[in-house]
Amino acid sequence: MSRIDAFLKELRVSRNFSIITCAAGSLNAATLFQNGLTGGMSRMLALQTDMEEFMENPGLDIPGAITFLHALGHHVFQHAMGKTNLMETHELDADYFSGSSLARLGLDPDQAFREFAVLLKNEATYEGYPPFADRLASFKRGWEWGAFAKSFGWGEDVPVYGTDRIRAEGLRDAGSRKEEEGDLASAAEDYLDAYAYNWRVTGNLRKALHCVQELGDDDLALKIYGELLASAANERAPANKQAYLYDMATHSGNLGQFDQARTYLQISRDLNAGHVDDLVNTGKMYLRMDRPGRARDALMEAIQLGPATGEMYLYLGQAQSALSDPKAAIRSFRTVLSASPENLEAILGLSEVYSNEAEALLGLIEQEKSPAEARRLQSVKISLYREAEAVLLEGLRAAPDDLDLLTRLYRIYLSIPDKSRIREIRKKLKDIQE
């Protein structure tokens, strides 16, 4: 493998272009297209002769490095250079890639930002090019992502070899056979080896990920996601990265690495600050991690940004219930049911709030020395159970044979107690289960 190919592999860049050498001087580059022998267009990258020096020390000529990586970015993003109406998007993509790559190469951010700003200010601005501020912002966003990749070592745990497509295809086919036979561990190994021999094809990586997730191997799943993120560094759109980070937070939570999980969620949010869907996903993730306070905060922020949905209030109610804030939880669940009266999750959540409040009075009643106060508390307890009963009965109108609703109702009647209702629900449960 040539040094340039090794360098491109480090950046997870597929070489879809030819390289030509220009006259010596400061490192510069140009993205070119020319007609091939068959009459089609072929991609070319024109470099000056100090490329070897750049690979030895990319910080030696930062303006030249920025220019080279910007030109390379056009090929990475598969830009059709003749599309002048897309020039703004093309330039921002290339700036993003340049920033991301320089960060992964370990350059100083302040110096790189200064040099980038000087370079742009001295560059002629053509019609259709994005404003200076947008280009600098895109460069910085790319840098931020590259810094994340370097800091977390994404991609370091999954081996990447020299390209051998024939071997990769054989390993992929072997993995497919083993997966069909149910040998998921061996299948995952073959898929990972297939990726190692053809790392431009992330499909094999995803196949390996599916196998290890089926096996419940959270540690290996995290390593594979790290490689996916290393590859996704060359994507300006945040969608894939956010999805990967969200799943990584789940696996980290499964391993008890809650600080790491929170970090992944925060990075995911930072990729698209204020994005409502991401805030909702963050709230759901924190609920699964048994962090209701953080879940509540994320969901309330999503509701404030709007538009608020029943799903937001449902998860908010669950978080508030877990935080022992019954009044707030009741409001949230009631909000869901006002728009969707048949929402079973909200029905069960609301009935549980009332039941929990009733059960919380049991200890007080037992300790109360005043008979009058004990009777009052007993009356409050029964009224709370009746509130829970009313919610469940309303749900049973829409789903009369729902086992969860009937079971919850049965427990309430045991707690009241209500013998006639106990017999009635017990018979219905028996009939349904038979």
C-alpha cells in the first residue's frame, strides 16, 4: 500500500480519483475532471510535489493542508463539479471535511482556525459561493467532529487491512452461511474480517453489528459503532451520527457506563442543538437508564421548543412519576388522554400514580393514633384507588380484554378490598386466558 493510500485509509477515504503531480511550491491542490479514454468523466486530484512532506508533518504548511484537504473533500462527497447551482453546498461540505481531517491529524485548533480565516479572506469570492461566516462555521463543525473521533479513539478497535475485495467477498459469504446456521459469533467474526479487507463497504460492518446485538455483546457493539462513527466523520449531515451515538449510549448504559452514555447523548444533542426529536430520544434514553431527572429536563425542553406531542407528555409523565411528583405526572398523563383517550400506556401510567399515592398512605394509617384522622386517611386512600379504577375502566371500554388493564384492576380491588369485583375480574381473567 502506498503512503498516500495509507494516509487516505487513516481518514477512511475511498480513493475514487487519480493523482497527478504539478510544479513544486507550497502545497496546493485542485479538484479536476477530465474526459477518460471512453469519453466519460474521471476524477483527478492535482498536487504539488511536496505531498510526502505533508504526510510527514501536516502542520508544516497549514494553508496548503487546508487547500489540499478541501480539494480532497470534493471527491469524498462525490461532488459533480459542473453543478454550479449546488456550489454553496459543495463548498461547505469540502470545508467540513477539511476541518474534520485536520483535527484527526492532531493540529492545533486555534492556529488552524486563524489560518482558515486568513485563507478565505484572501481568496476571491465567486458567485454562488457561501458567505465567509458559513464556511468558517462548517470548518469548525468538521473540526469538532474530528476532535471527537480522535478523543474517543473511534475506529481504533476494529482492524482495517489492505484492500482485498475477493477475500472480503468470500468472508462475507461465509459469514452469511454461519448466520443462517445460527452461529452468530463466528458470523460476526467473518463479517468483521470482510470489512477489514474492504473497509469501503460498511454493509459488512452493519451485518456484524446485527449479530453481536443479537448475542447481547454490548462491548463489541460499542467497538463496531466506533468504526461506523469513524467512517461517518466524512458526512456533514448529522442523522447517521446521531443514531449511532444514541445506540452507543444504550450499550454503554447496559454496561453500567452511565457517564459515557451521558457523554454520547450530549454529543448527539450538540450535533443538532435544539432538535426536538433528538431531545425526545434523549429523554427516552435517560428513562431506560433510570435517570428520570435528566429525562424530565430533556422532555420539558422538547415541549417548550414544540410542537408538543402526546409522546412527549407520555414520557414526561413517566419521568415525573418516577420522581415522585404525582401532581405533575397526573397533568402529563391527562394531557395525553385528552387527545388520545385510548392510549394504554397513559392509562396504565395514570392509574399507577393514583395507586402509588394510595399505597403511600398505608404506613401513615397504621401509625396514626387518632381514630378520626385514621378514618380520614382511609377515606382518602379509597378515593385514590377509585380514581385509579375509573381510569382503568375507561381504558377497558376500548380494550375490554386487555390483560394488563384487567390485572391492574384486579390488584386495586384486592387493595380496597371489593370482594364482588374481585370475583368478577378473576372470572374474566380466567375466561380470557383459557
